[in-house]
Amino acid sequence: MATTRAHLRKPLTRRANDWAQRPSTLIRRAIAKLEQRAIASWREFVPWWIAQPGHRRLALVVVGFVALVSVLNFTAAGIGRIGASQAAPATRAVSASSARILTSEPATSEPGKAWVAMQLWQGSSNRVTEPFTVGAHWRVDWLYSPPQSGGILQVFIYSADGALMQMAANTQQGGPDSSFWAGPGSYFLKVNSTGGDWKLDVQDLR
């Protein structure tokens, strides 16, 4: 009887050891496959990158940089909103209400009213503007002169309490343009520029 029990225990012990070792084995195999795929992808990418002309490589680098900056901006804004909501629920309610009010609209005009310039800024790099207060209808005007190598101008609208509201401008083209907005309140602008000169103003319909 003792011999029979010993024979029965040995297979169970080996199976238990196999099951204990299997997860680590599977993880090592998965890591090895990922490393092989990464190496293969890199070997394909390097010749393709070398074959691209210089201006295209520069454009890809610029686009990648702008995408990274945009992701970091939206992430920081999201973290700021989370922190504000935990510290002051009333502030979060005000921000959400403001975000629902501010909407893009086509170029507008009203009899007896005219566009009045509120603020003017200019530069050639990133900038955060001073706060400004506008009425029900207002607009953001910009003039962009990109460098010969190419560049991007982005303008984000934030509420006065730091909540990201809208994107007013996102362009690679030189020249003037405007975006029109409906929603009274206090705001500030954040400018992201990868090069070139820009001018920016806010006008209120009064």
C-alpha cells in the first residue's frame, strides 16, 4: 500500500511543478517574441528613414513633436481638472458649464454692433496670454508667417480657471485667418509654435 501511494504522489508533484513554472515560461516567450518583432521593425524602419529626402524627414519630426506637445497639453489639462474637482467640486461645476457654453460659430455680425479689439500679442515661440473677458460673440484673429522649413501654429482657448475649452487655430499655412466663438466669460490663450512669426488678437462684438 505504501509503495502504491508513493507512485501516485510523484506524478502529482511533477504536475504541480509544471503549473508553477508555466506562467514564467510563457512570460519569457512573450518577451522574446516582442523583442524579435521590435528588432525586425527597426531593421525595416532604418532603411526607409534613410531613403526619405531631408525636407520630409524634417516635416515628420515636426509633426511628431507637435503631436507629443498636444498630448502633453491635453493630459496636463485633464490632470488639472481632476485636481480641481477633488479640491473644489463647485469649481468643477463652473468649468463644465463654461465648456458647454463656448461653441464655434460662423462669421457673425449684428446691426449696430462692431468688432472691438481687446488684446494683441505677437511672438515667434510658445506663449500663454493674459486673461481677457468677452461677451456673447467674439473671435480670435491670427497672422502666421511659417519658416521656409515649415512650421505649425496652434492656439488653445482656456477658461480663466484653467480648463481647456477649444482649439482656436491649428495651421501650417501662412497668412491671416479667424475663428469665431459664442460664449461670454473670461479666458486666456495658449500658443504653441514650432517656428516662424505670429500675431494674435481677440475681438469682441459690441
